[in-house]
Amino acid sequence: MIQLNNRRETYDEGMTVSSLIKKKRYTHPMLIVRVNGQFIEEEMYAETPINDGDDVKIIHPIAGG
């Protein structure tokens, strides 16, 4: 299991940030991703593994006034 935005999610062997984004159907063009508190650059999504027990935050910024 992993924590995704403070909710338990199933862990898949070989999971990466990119595969998790696809699995959860995030479509916003700008995302902020942190794995265990470490910011992940967009160009590193496909190369960054997610391990069983990791704490993942995926958010999209919203502008407002």
C-alpha cells in the first residue's frame, strides 16, 4: 500500500510517478508531485519509482483571486 494524498492506495510492482498519474487519470497540465517529501521534476516522472509504503502527494495548483 502507498499513501496518495493521505488516502491508502494499492501498490503495483514497478510503479513510477508517471504510471501512477496515468492510473489515477490525472489530466491537469501542471502537477506538483512529492514522494516522501521530495519534490519530483516533471521530466523525472517516468524514472522515479514509487515503492510500497511511500507517501505520495499529487496536486494541481489552482489560481484564484
